Amino acid sequence: MHAEIIATGSELLLGEVVDTNSTYIARRLREIGLNLYYKTVVGDNEQRMEEALRIALNRSDVIITTGGLGPTVDDVTRPAVARAVGRELIFSAELLTQIQARFRTYGVPMGENNLRQAYIPHGASPIENPVGTAPSFIVERDGHLIVSLPGVPREMEYLMEHAVLPYLKDRLPLTDVILIRTLHSAGQGESRLDEAIGDLETSPNPTVGLSAKAGQVDIRITSKAATREAAAILNAEMEMRVRDKVGQFIFGADDDTLEGVVARWLLDQRLTLASVECGTGGALGGRLAHQGGVFCGGVIIADGALNDLAAVTEAARRIRTDRGSDLGLCASVIDAPHGVQRGLKLMIALVTPDGVKTVERGFGGHTGLVGQWASTAALGLVWRRMKDESKRKLYDAVASH
């Protein structure tokens, strides 16, 4: 049994609005163990909306629509659903009473076009909307359910929580839960990780997938089981297998961030860090600024001012001295000729009481990702130093025994 989302609104297709509704619905369906297989976005066109609904009815058990329930001509969900299920739209005096009550609460007169909102497909079950003027409904055809919700996020979330999820849990034989465990890695690209854990990515349950970000790759483990505890056990077993193969690149899980992991280590070791950056748009200092107690501040230097590794190293050494921090970190991104094309080069230096570590590498990605990529690489250098230090202390402790 699986679900499908159809989000409607030309503003979504034009890129004017981000479809956060589908993300919310997907997460809530996951929590009740209902698989989501498809998501479609349709503009404000009744014919195309009807077509999307007919396709969904042929392949999905539950279809949840968002948007298109307003009072205007371009709100097409009601008639499209009615045509897709072969029903007439019928007027509901009960819904009209609810809509009128909403307007009285708002203290404004109801327009004539709001009467459209009192129509639903014949045989549909209305869902009262106490937080808005757009009533919703559920209609069934041949064992398939269509749930139509407003596009306003506040209204949609309220109805999803208080009406739709309880209905689905009562109506459907949902006995499983879906649980996700996300591991965060740095220092290795997506293709290399895929080579290392490709055999695990063929597992049917838990499933394992990769998601690449600027300088970071997430490894997503998803289990489905009868209880949350059973799903957690499946995830833990798969996580051990993943860590056996690529654990040296994993810096955290779930809500962990690289800057947060680094800051916790610095705090535990009673160390502080200061940064200087060039050509990154201030991304490094921005990520560290909220890590209170360990960050001694950062400096942004004009683009191109630090154009070789020696200058970057000296800048890291100077910021450490000037701010009185234990660690000095510098990252610089500059244009770098490469054949007939021009790319970018990243240089990083980390100065510690024990010495200096440096990184120099090229970047061929989108320039809009430079700040995130460079700051992740710089924080990754601190994280690797952190790991090396932890290993050294472990070896010293073992040797002392």
C-alpha cells in the first residue's frame, strides 16, 4: 500500500513558491508507515489536474492533493477530482454554514465567489476547516482514496494532523513504521562512497541511499518494521555495516552538523579557534559564529588577497596570535588557470600548538556553492585533526598499560 501527492498551483511550477507542503506530508506519512511513491506538481489547469488524478488513481492507494480549494476561477481541484472519479459536484449547505461562520469570525463579509467552496464531489466526506475558509474532503473510488487539502501551509498542517492522519490510521491496515537514520560524511565524494557501500545499497529493508551536498555526502538508512524499536534495531545493524566500510569519513548523524561536532570537541578539550577567510563570502565564520564558548571570532579578507599557500598559512598563524586562540584556521578560494578553462582553487591552513596542517585542491562545481564547499573542507580539516588527536590519546592510554 502506498500514497501519492499531487500539489497544484502555477506558482509552484514558476518557481515563485517552494513546495513545503509535500515535504511536510511526506514526513507525516512516513511516521504512520505509509509509503510515498510519487509526487506530482500541476499548474492551475483543470484538464491537467484531472489527468494527473486519473494517473494517480491507477497506481496509488491514497492520493493527497494540496491547493486549488479556494474561491477563485483558477482553483480547479474540486471540479478536477469530481471529473476524475466520475461524480457531479454537489452543494453542501453544511459547508456553507461553516464558511459563513469563518467569515463572521474574521469580521468581514463573505463574497459570492466563496459559494464555490461549498461544493464537493457527490459522495465525498467533508472535512471541516476551523482555521480557514477552504473546506476539504475525502472521496473514495474503487478502494482508492483522494484526500484534498488546502494549499495554505498552516491550514494544511492543521487538517493533516487533526483529521487526515487519524482517518488514515483508522481506515487503512497500517501496521508498520518507517524510521530514517542519516549519517553525515566528509572527505570523500559520492562516487567513492558508492563504490565502497554499493552492495549495501541493494538491500530491500533497510534501504541505503546517498545524498550529495557541497563538501558533504549523507548516507540515508531507512527501515520499515512493526514497531519503532524494531525499525531502530534494523537501522543500527545496517549502520554498523556502513561504518565498517566508510566509518573513517562519518562525522555525525541525524541533526549533527560539522561545525557542531567540531565545537563540541573543542569545548571538551577546552580549546578555542579563530578563523580568517578569503573568497568564501564569510561562510566559515558564519557557521562558527553560533558555536559559543569556542570561537574567538573571524576575519574576512578581500577576494584574491591570499593567493598562495604560504600566505594562507601565515594568515592562520597571525589570527591565532591576534585572537589568542589555540587553533588558527584560514581558508582562501582564488581563480586558478587550468588549461583553456578557468576553475577555482581552495587553500586551507590549520595552525595548532603542535604544528601546521594544510590542504590545497581544485574546485569545478557551481560558484554559488563555493562558500559551503570551502567552509566544509576547512571544518573537515579540523575534524580530521580532532580524530588524529583522539587516536593518539587512545594509543598512549593503551601503551601506558
